[in-house]
Amino acid sequence: MRRMKSVFGFGGIILFVALFGAVRAYRYRQSALHEHETVIKQIDERKREVATLEEKLRHFESGEGLELEARSRLNLQRPDEKVLIILDDKTPQKEKEDIRRESIMKRIQTWLGF
């Protein structure tokens, strides 16, 4: 009888250890699955960013895209044309003054990201 109790006690300990290991393995698996999903989402996000950047690159590599960007950011013009800035009454006075004061050097710095 005593031997039977020790076998059941030993079996209970083994069962507890096995159950504890199974719970740890399950939690580790759930954590790994969650991390995997997060990484997959990040990869998809980066793929979208790459596609957007490639599209911008194609746009800038074309002569028309480069010209439009130079005109809009640097207020550049062709030798045979003049640029007019039309300010309406709805534009605040401070903004009108800022537009007038903005120098070509400031535009270049803005374009280059400084």
C-alpha cells in the first residue's frame, strides 16, 4: 500500500511537470504567433512604403516630374517666362509678407531638407 502511494505521488509529480511544460510551450507558441503577425504587418507596411518611394522616384526621374518639383519647391522658371504670385484678399497679411520675404536660399534649404 505504501508502495502504491509513492507511485501515485511520483506519477502526480511527473504529471504536474508535464502539464507545466505544456502550458509554457503553449504560451511560448502564442507569443511567437503574435510576434510573427506583427512582423508580417511591418513587412507589408514597408512594402507599401517602398512602392510609394519607387513611384516618387519614377516621377522625379522623368523630365516633367523634375521640372514640376523644381518649379514648386524652388520657384524656378525657364529663361523665357515670368512667374506671377497672385495674392487675394483672403490670404492673411502675415502670409503675404512671408511669401514676399522668402529668399531663393531659403527655398533651396527647404528643398534639401535643412
